[in-house]
Amino acid sequence: MPKHKPIKFETTLEPDLKKYVIKIMKENPKAKTIFSATLGIVAMGGILTFGAAFPNLLGEIGKMRQRQKRESYEQYRKIWNNFHSLKKCNALKFIKEENGCLVYTITEKGREKIKKFAFDEIKISNPKEWDKKWRLVIFDIPEKYAKSRNALRHKLEDLGFYQCQKSAWIYPFPCAGEIEFIKDVLNLKSFVKLFLVDEMTDGKVLYHFKNLLKNNIIK
């Protein structure tokens, strides 16, 4: 592969979206694929240059220079190919050349790809100490938003929520930021509510979460 000018990504992502991309890349090993790492570099305004990808907080990608040269080159080649795929599908747009770098910005299509990546990979972190409160998500979503409603249900299940009623899901740990992000991605802000519950008397809920609370919180 011939050498090329460094590629710099100028990001205009919303702070919350950028925050979740960084969190995912740091904490979720499943997300550390080459394609995901490419999206991470783009989302955080990193630089792609021959034989290296920055910034170094991208887990496996940040360690490329410490690996054998052949392996590093192969990973870099895949990132470079992914960059070209994103450019080809109009997720990235060239805007200028500056200080020897070719500068690209994220288009609306690129933003949607990153939002989908963050939505698919986002997880709720378990706290070191439980505050003994419960998080109740309820929703009343019109039928014309049935696709988004189903996506919400599948995501709540994926995050570990318990369905205590048809449109009521509960979880013991803080998740306000994650729920707001999910509502925003699915365009369901006016239909989904999150409540903080002080006491739980439903035996099925308590039984469902007993091992999670015992293993992670109660010492």
C-alpha cells in the first residue's frame, strides 16, 4: 500500500453520542472490531496515517505499534479499506487540506451509522454499591411507531431489564443517561418515561434480580 497524507476527521457529534462511543470502545471488548474501531476514530476526531491510528484510547487499535509489523500493517489496511467504504457510501465528506492533512467531516448518513453502532453496543455499568432504588421504564407508543417500539423492547431486554407488565420494564441500577440516549436514537422521547422507585414488593422482580444483586452489590 502506498503512503498517503494523514487523514484527519473533524467531528461535529453531539456530546452524549461522543461520550457513549468513547465508553463503548473502552469497556466493551465485543465492540473492538476493525470496523467499529474505524467508526471510533471517525467519531472522536482522530487521525489515520500510514501504519498508525490515533487516538490511542481505542484499545486494540491503540496497541498496533507494539505488535509485530506484519500484523499492524494488516489491521491498518483493513481500517484504511473501511475508511474508503465509509467515504464511498457518503458517510464521510472531504472538506479541505490543512497542515498537510486531508480533512474529512461526518455527514448525516455517517452520524446515523455511528448512532446505530452506539445503540447496538451500549451497556449499563453496574455500580460498586447499590442505592436500593429501582428504575421503572414505561411507555405508550402509537401503532405507527411499531418498529421503534419493538426496537425499544428488544434493547431493554438486551440491557437486562425485566418486563413486569406489557409496557413496563424495571432495572435496579442507574440508567437515566442510557435511556435518554435510546429514546433519542429511536425518536421516542415523548412516549417513554423513566421513574425512580424506592421500594419493590413484586416477588417476581426480586427473584429475577437476586443473583445480579448478590453477585455484584451485596458483599
